[in-house]
Amino acid sequence: MSSDAGGGITSGYILDRVTVQPGRLGEYRERVAREYLPQALERGMTLVGSWIEPPLELQDESNDLYLLWSFPEFWSMRRQSREQGAAAWWEDSADLTVSRERLFLAAAELEAP
Amino acid sequence: MIRQVAMLHLREGADGEALEAFEAAMAGAHEALGARRSHLGRHIEGSVGGGDYTWDLLFDEAPEGDAAALVAAAPALAPYFGDGPQGVVAQIDAVRFEPQYGELPEPGIRDFVKRTLFLRVEDGAEAEALARFERELMGMPRYIASIRNWACGRTDPALQATQWTHVWEQEYQSVEGLTVDYMVSPYHWGVVDGWFDMERPQRIVSPLLAHVYCPAASSILGWTEEA
């Protein structure tokens, strides 16, 4: 965690859940890797991992793509997102998706008894 | 009671004695306008989108005419808002509203910082999303202790035409309460900011904002409790 002040932190995780149009998962993943990922890395984000659900690509139905990112400092990332016009990428790729949500997470470790 | 909050944008090059005369005249603005209270605060560096001053007024009843007409009809103030040699204010960006939500746990706060945010919820935002946005916005004081007093409300375009839909105001004992505590709170960036962030699908607030803060000697948000 970074920037402690009054109990505050500005580092954390982002979980993107994107419901992809049937048959477009490969194309969408390729666009994420080629277009979104490089700019996200420039903003200080790290792609922790990506997953699909259910755990195989469906033929005629949607898969959900999960992208888990970490970021070291929220406001720096946010400012660069605005400067890079990151929102436009989501709009440009929206024809490949059905819906999406973006969740912000903080680590909450569990210890085994 | 009606509150008017205005952001004043200065003419380019307005400075020195002209501003001193303007600020002196504005100290008596409430008397010149028939208002109960007034306060003029010069913006602190870091303010964005709201010009140079925050001008707060409290009226017992809605005044006649919009903010520009009001000052134009007040001889003690009009020259500073006009095109003449004393003119220093280029634009008045004002909202009016009846006081709505807020809390005043520290009415005696002194020598502090008042922050004002004008924002616009996009046309077409769903009522459920709007209600949740307002609830989460007004939840901030529960998680950010540096917010000593606060007020939040929808603007009333029948009282003053404006592009802004909401006013979110806070009083902090020090500027760090805003620039540090408010900014590093995960409730801010992890909950409330989603309504503002262009990358997040839940966004309903226009990216055009007026975020300003100014020094004040005694509580402005407490006026409505005194009245």
C-alpha cells in the first residue's frame, strides 16, 4: 500500500469483467493485448492475470473475460487515463462486447487458522 | 432561505488596486443586495475550472433577477462587473438553491478552507443511478474525517439558469484535509470516483467540473443554521 495519510491508500486492484459478444472473444482479447495493454502499462498498471468464464470458449454464447490489474497510485493512473483518452478505447471496442463492469479492490489477506 | 454560490472569473490582467477595490466593495455585498450574508474567497492554487473567486450569498427569499442582473442593479457593485475602468469580473457562473442536505458538526470552525464542486449529471442518467450517486457522494464525510462541515444539493434552474446540476461543498480545517486526506481515501477513488471516471461504465457525471477552494474565517455552511 502507498501514500498512507489519515488511513488512506492510493494503490489497489481493478477487476474488469467484460461480457464479450459470442464468437468475438479471440478478436477482443487480441485488441486488449495490442491496444489497451500497452497504454495501461504506461499508466503504471500491471496486468496481474486474465481469465475467461466459463473456462472454455463457448460456440454461440458469450464468455466473460476477467482482467485483473494492479496499480501503484490511483490519481497518477487516472490523470494519464484522461490524457491518453483511454475511455475512447472502451467506446471503440464496445461493438465486440455485451456489457462490462469495473470494480476497485483492496487486498484483504486471510490467515489460515 | 435561498443560497447563491457563484464562481467569478476575472478579466485578463485584473490585478493590484483594481482587485483591492473590488474586494473591499464585495465585503458589503450582502447589504448592497439585500442578502442576509455574503462571503468572497480568492481561490487557492490547485483550483480548476471555476475562475478566481467563490462568492457565497444567503437570501431570506429568492431575489428578483439572475445573479448578473442582481449585481447590475446594485450601484455599489455594478462597476466591478461592467465594461468600464473599474470592471474586473468577466463572468459570473452562479447557482441558486434551497439548502438541502448537510451536516455541521463544527459550526465554530475558524480560519479554514471551503471547497466547492460544481458538477453536471449527464442528461439521461437513470433515476436509480442518480440516487445512488448522491447517496455515495454524501457518504464521504463518514469515511473522511477531515471533512468538518458539508452541504450537498441539486441546483434550482428556476432560481438561476445554469449548466450545473449539483453543488458539493465541504469545510476543512486545513488545505491538506482536502489535498491529502480527501484524495487518498479509498472511499473517494474506489467508490465515488466511479461516477466521474470516463473509463467506468457507471459514470454519469460530465467531465467538465468546477473544483475550487478558498480560505474563510468562519463557517459559511453554518449560515443557514444561524438564520
